[in-house]
Amino acid sequence: MAKRRKVGNMLGLAVLSVLLERPMHPYEMATVLRERGKDDDMKIKWGSLYTVVGNLGKHGLVEAVESVREGARPERTIYRLTEAGRAEVEDWVRELLGEPDFEPPKFRAGLSMMLALGPETVAEQLGDRLGVLEERLRARTEALKGYRADVPRLMLVEAEYELALLRAEIDWVRALLHDLTTGALPGVAEWRLFRETGQLPEDLSAFAEGGGE
């Protein structure tokens, strides 16, 4: 079970991780994180950066070491990681790597409710999804090829994982779409009847009432 953390925002983890390298001011943190594409790896709301840094400081995970001013720019506060912050980032990453996330994705929710649409509409939506997934796979594969010339694989395993998930979903959606459009998926006729009459066939109704048991 995921721990309840003093600062649970994933941006907090990103800040702690980048401060493992050296002290930085928030603007530099954001620049480094963007350059490394961390907003592709986790949900980051950049507008909350200063609030997150402040919360990390309030809980003793980072601390201000100095304030600097460059020319006419506003004064910037430089932060460093505390020992508590180092322990926090290490514990957080252990959790993320070692504990599977079984939170149901939105796609699963959609699949569980697809009888609300007709088979043809579902097929159309799955086709649209498949196109988006395939384009994402193409773009991310090309991006990864560009990195491989000078970036060690150790720094790219998260991208490899994303590609593996994309390929698996593409294969599954393509197979479901094939079965749906060719009639290989049992129950499509009953599904159409339900859409026309609003009455769920007895076998499907019993299954639904039994929670799929």
C-alpha cells in the first residue's frame, strides 16, 4: 500500500531527485526537469512548483542555502537536499519500483461500460484509439532512436517501458477490434438487440446481476 507522504505531489519527487545532484533554485530545477522530459514520465503541474518547493522546505526535506541575484532578474533562493529529503526520495523510489499500481485505468472503465454504445460506435472509437496509440508509438520510437547515440540505456529504461506498454495495448485493441468487426466476438447480436429494445437478454442479464460470477 502506498504510503501517505508529507508531500505526496509527484512534482515533489521530481524536485527531490534533481536535488540529489546539486543545490538549485526552482527555475533551474524546472529547466533541468523539462530538458530530461520528466513531464513525460509523471504528471507535473509546473504552476505549483514554488508551492511544492515551499512544502518540501516546511517539512524539512529541502532547505534554503542562499539567495542570489543575476543582473536585473529577481532574487532567487537556492535549495539543497537535507538528509531527511535524501531518505524520502530513496524510500519513495523503492515504493514506486517495488509495489505494482493496480489503480484501474480510464480505458478499463470505458470497456466495462461499452454496452452504453452500439457495436459500430465502439468499433469506431477503438479505431480512433488505435490510430492515436500507433502514432504515439511511432513518435516515441523515433525519439528513443535519437537518444541512443549518446545516452546510455540505463537512462532510458522508462522510455523502453512506455514502448512495451504501447505495443501491448495496440496488439490487444487491434485484436478486440478485429473480433468485434468480424463477428468473432460472442454476444454482439444480443448487444445490438439491447440497444434497439433496451432489454438485456436473459443470459447477459443474469451474468450482470451476478457480478460476472
